[in-house]
Amino acid sequence: MDRFADAFLNPAVIEKYLPDILRGMLVTIEVAAAVVVTGVLAGLLLASARSFRIRPVNALIVLFVDVFRALPPLVIILIAYFGLPNVGISLSGFTVLWLVLSLVLAAFAEEIFWSGILSIRKGQWEAARSTGLGFLQTLAWVILPQAVRMTVPPLTNRTIAITKNTALGAVIGVPEILMQAQTAQSFSGNATPLLIGSLAYVALFVPVVAVGRWLETRFAWGRA
Amino acid sequence: MSDRNAMLDVAGLRKSFGSLEVLRGIDLSVAPQELVFVIGPSGSGKSTLLRCCNRLEEPDEGSIRVDGVELLDPKTDINAMRRRIGMVFQSFNLYPHMTVLSNVTLALRKALGKGRAEAREIGEAALARVGLADKVDAYPAQLSGGQQQRAAIARAVALEPKIMLFDEPTSALDPELVGSVLAVMRELREAGMTMVVVSHEMRFARDAADRVVFMDHGAIVEQGPPEQVFGAPEHARTRSFLADFAA
Ligand SMILES: Nc1ncnc2c1ncn2[C@@H]1O[C@H](COP(=O)(O)OP(=O)(O)O)[C@@H](O)[C@H]1O
Ligand SMILES: [Mg+2]
């Protein structure tokens, strides 16, 4: 038992590295928040663009969505971070992490929003258009409010799953929680920072999961 | 053929879905304040005809003039014209996420650019007209079918249309709720609204329609005053259709 405490809950190590891990938490929060905003918005924009049903545009959207849903995020991150400089594009680790996770979330969110849009009965479009509302007005005021409401549960699940991938920043030097914990672990030769790191993830994501659950019940009445 | 004073003037209208010819050259003129009742078997093209009249369906050929404006002219602002053409659907198609009042004011605000207060005033007046003054803040799901259809009529009426198209407005309603919707339609007619009504409510047609049009297989078979079409139909197809209904 003592050996366990010494390996995972060493007070000296905690004291020394807790500030680093807290700073890592901040970085994780920054990346995750940025990813959620850009990813969900980009997904909504793509789904809206798709509703115009312009063949070549939709083919491109579907291609993007399929590729980014198929590839493991780590692969895309490595390609972007280590590959892009070869063609003259050097992005910081933070930018790569944010961009890649945003694109992945956008791809999943697009599919979720799109199936939401498709599930709205044609009569809703027709009623709105018959009162003289334009295509975009109908989309914005009639279709999306109903579609988005239905997409809240799958979208929160997917968003949480993808923001957890901020831990992949550790492989490209983004000083988020895991990176800080790993560094501390190798300097101290003690696993305590890893346990603190996981507690930091729990502290961060349990509230997010709770908010997701609250959103789900809040919007559940949607299809009355 | 074409009538300059008509509120709605359809000429040579053709529409196919793939190889299926649904409208085979429809000519129909509706005078201001006239109530034209369209009957015919299921699949005869009645809905498609109405939907072409505000271009929810794109016709293949022909001309559709509403209040003198050619709908099929590419230069026509179709959104502006649609505000002048009220459409009422069998399935109501109210916006479920909005209150009844917001259903009515959405186009007033977003398409006509009216302010919140003015839109509210117009919307409340339209809802009062269909007997829903006390339901402005209700959601569609809280209304009966008859109330929902009246709210949908108010949504169209609030835009002060020149003509209203009704596609089987009472077919989705329980029998005891039909009367309230027909009463609202009768009131509109008495107020001078031009109306084209697709419906199977033959009794309503008898005492409210100026003219009854019988359609079959994408063509108008015969038309005339209700007493003539119902009382002494000229064509065998009209007779057999009406006989099916009487049975
Ligand atoms: N969007 C569509 N695509 C293909 N066929 C259609 C479409 N809309 C209607 N039709 C067909 O056109 C014919 C006429 O339909 P409709 O105008 O709805 O008739 P009615 O209202 O008189 O019952 C029917 O055979 C119907 O199946
Ligand atoms: Mg029909």
C-alpha cells in the first residue's frame, strides 16, 4: 500500500508539479473551447451549404466528411505537424491541434446537422416558402431551429469524444494536461503526475458531460 | 382565351414527373372574388395544379398569371408574388417550435420587414379573425387539428393575399372539427377573397362555390356552377366520380 501511495500520490511530487499541470489544464480548456466553437460552427455551415443541393459542392463536402471521419485524428495531426512544413507551411503545435480537431468535429457535426435537416418534413419548407420567405430565411428561422434541437444529444456526445483528443497535443509539444503530466513523470521518475493529470481530465470533463446531459433534457421536448 | 381581368389565369399548363404526365394542358381563369372549387379523383393532378400556382412545383410549359403578373417569367420576384398568394395545406404545416403568433408573424417580420409591434398587431388581428384570439401564445401541439388549420389560414391571411389556394384543408381533420375551418373559409369568401379550393366537402361546394371544376387525369373534364356540375353533369367520368361520393 505504501508503495502504491509513493508511486501515485507522492506529496513532494504533487507540490512540485501541480502548477505545471494546472497550466496544462488551462491550455486544454483553451484548445477544447476553440475546437468546440469552430468545429460546431463549421459543421453547421457545411450542412447549410449542403442543403442548397449543388452537386459538385455536395460531392466535395461528402468527400471531406468521409475522409475526416475515417482517419484517426492522430494521423492527421502528425501529417499536419510534420508533413506540412515540407510544403512551406509551418504551424505551431497549438494551431495544428486546434485546426485538426476542429476539422474532425466539423466533419462529424456536418453529418449530424445534415441528418437533422433531412428529418424535417418537406411541408415545413413549403409552408415557409409559400409565405414569401427566401431559401436562407427558411433555413435559418424554420428548418435549423428544429433540426438543431434534434441534434443536441448526438452532437454533445461527439463533441465530448473529440475534445478529449486534445490529449493528442502531447505528441506535438502542446503543453496541455497530458504533456505536462508526462514531462513531470519523466523528470520525477514517479507516476504521481499522471494520476494528477487524469484527475485534471475528470475535473474538466465531468462538468462538460453534465452540461451535455442537461442540454439533452432541456431540448428533449422538441418533437412535441 | 386569356382573361386580362382575372386574378388567376392559367393557360396551357403542363407538368410531368419523369415520364408521368400529371397536368396535360390546363386552362383555368379565376375572377376576382370568385370561389372556384376543384374536385377529382386522387392522383388527377389537383395538388400539382395548386402547387404550380405559387411555383412550389416548376411547370414544364404554359403560363400562370396572378393579378396580371406572369409567375413563370424569370424576371418575376417569386418571393414577392408568393406573399400575394396564400397557401393552405392539408397537413397545416405550422412551425412546431414557435408560438401560434410567431407562426403568423414570421413572414411579416422577415419577408416584409415589419417591426415587432406592428407584426404583432397584424398577427393578433388575423388570429382573432379565425377565432384564435386566446391562443396567440400557445404552441401548435397544444391546439386541436381544426385550430391548427385555422392558425395556418391566419398565417396566410396576415400577408393580405390577393388569392388563396386551399389544398384539401379539412381532409386531415376529425369530422367534428371540419365545420370550424369551413366557417372561416366562408367568412373569407364573404369578405371578398379570391379562392381556389381543392376539397371533397361537396356540401360546402354546393352552397359556397361560384364554380366547380372537375379534373381527371391531368385535364379539366368539365366545369360550371355547382348546381349544374352536381345536378346535371355532362360527362360520364364526372357522373361516376360523383356517384362514388354519394355512395
Ligand atoms: N413530386 C412528385 N414526384 C413524382 N410524382 C408526383 C409528385 N407529386 C405528385 N406526383 C404524382 O402526380 C400525380 C398527381 O398527383 P397530385 O397532383 O397530388 O394529385 P391529386 O392532388 O389530385 O391527388 C400522382 O400520380 C402523383 O403520384
Ligand atoms: Mg392532392
